[in-house]
Amino acid sequence: MDALPRPKLKSKKPKYSRFTQQELPAWKPILTPGWVIASFVAVAILFIPAGLLCLSASERVVEIIDRYDDECLPDSYSNKGDSFIQSKDTNKTCVRTMKVPKKMTAPVFIYYQLDNFYQNHRRYVKSRSDKQLRDPGFADETRDCKPEDNLHGDENEPIIPCGLVAWSLFNDTYILSKGNKVLDINKKDIAWKSDTEIKFGSDVYPKNFQKGELIGGGELDETKPLSEQEDLIVWMRTAALPNFRKLYGKINSDLEANETITIVIQNNYNTYEFGGEKRIVLSTMSWIGGKNDFFGIAFLTIGGICLFMAINFILLYVCKPRPLGDPSYLSWNRNPSGQ
């Protein structure tokens, strides 16, 4: 009996192509002195003017900063700031003045600045419920919010918004005046549009906030949805660094040079317990944002290094030139048949 023929095995060898065999043409540039020098000069020509432009824009920004946490403590509480904040009998009102060095064209942005506050701590950042902030159907979604998750009583009702981030809401207040006129502080549109429209629900209302065993920072209006409480929204976009600024509001009128701005501060926020600092900042804006010399210095540094390298290569090429090698002797230019 004849044996049955074996079935042909399908080959797993890939079909030949120049791509699979890595035979596609490639650009292998040879860095001659001319190309190297031209590249460094081109980078310098682009980066040095860009750096000067950024520094010029930053220089036009007018900024006034006043640290007030120590100045707003009475002498009797100079070493007991924590007790001063926690006491219900102390007067937290503090009056400060700031002089406008140059004309500040509207809008003038008001920031509060906190130093030595680690909003980037892992346990702090995780202590929130984004589902609860967005959807009223997830009001009980508080498992990541301890110890500010529920009112621990007979009813055990959830706290909205829950978590340490919301609980520690900044609650110092500022009233600014120029002469006898109180300046209007606009708090609308100080938060990101994506936050007010997506991350915070227009039908989610605060409930049981700051009514637990621990009392933290600011309070919220229970008649307004979270999407309209922009102070909270700004605060809950946590900062990456321990020293940060957050937008408090805007002044939509110009401040003239040498004018004196009086600020009535309610010094409520407890930074004394962890050795933090508080500042109020008035600032204008330019096309690159607020006052920041980093971009200008970075561009100038890179451009300066490239210009320095280009000059060195030029001097080296003129004073001690080297003959170029013949590229036909490079391995990828040799004729395999001739080997």
C-alpha cells in the first residue's frame, strides 16, 4: 500500500521586500565643518531674539507682592499663630497698603500665594471623588475621601464635596479700595472652562460641608451648584509645587502709577501650623502670561552656547584646518563586489 503524501507546510519566511530586508535607501549625512557651523549659527539666530523678546514681555508686566501672614498677627500672638487662627474671640481683620509702581492696565489679576503647602502629596491629591463632583447620582461615592467622607452620626450622610482637597479650601478674603472707592473684584471666569462645564456638575450642590468633626477652610453656598463656585474649582486644581499661586479675582479698571491701594484682609487661613507663608499678588499680563524670566533666560542660554560653539568652530577651522576624508571609503559606500 502506497504511503499518503505529506501535506506541504506553509513557510513562515516573510515575503521578500526591501523593507523587510532593511535595504531601503537612507540619508546618512556627513557633518562637514560648514554644516556644523551653519547649524549652530541658525539656532543662535532663532533663539537669541526669541529670548530677548520673552524677557522684554516679562519686563512689561507690573507685579506687586505683599506678604501678610506675619504682619497680620497681633504682638501677643507673634509666636502662637495657630492659636490666633483657631480662637473664635480674635479679630482676624488686617489692613495693608500697596503702592502701584507703574500704571497697571486692566484687567489686573489678584492672586493668593501659598508657600510650603504640599498640594502634590499623594494622599492629599487622592482624597477627593471626581464622580461625586460631576454627577448627583454618585453622592455616596466617598470611599477615597477619608477622613472627610461622611458625617459620622446616626444617619451617616455623605459630605459633598468630600475629601481633604475641598475641606482645606482657602478662605482668606480681600477687599481692595482706592481712596474712598472700593474696587469691584470680578470672580467670574477665573476657573478653567473645561472644569466648570465638565468636571463640576451644574446639578451637584454642597451638602454637610464643614459640618463634621474637623473644620477646615472655607465654606460653600448650598444654594449654588458646584459648577458656579469657582473659588472651589480653582482650589481643587492642585498645584505641582509647594510654592504656588491661585487666581482670586480680577479688577477691570486701570490702576495709575503712585496710587495707594488699601487692602482689608480677613486672615482666616491657618498656614501657621505647618510653617507656611501667605502673600497677595496684583499683576498684569503680557502675551506670554505673567512675570516669568525663565523662558527668556533659557532661550538666551541656548542661543549663547550655540553662538559660542559656532565661533570656536570657525576659529578652529581657520587656524588649524583638517583635510576632509574621502566619503567613498565609508563602509556603506563601498562596492560589495569589489571586496
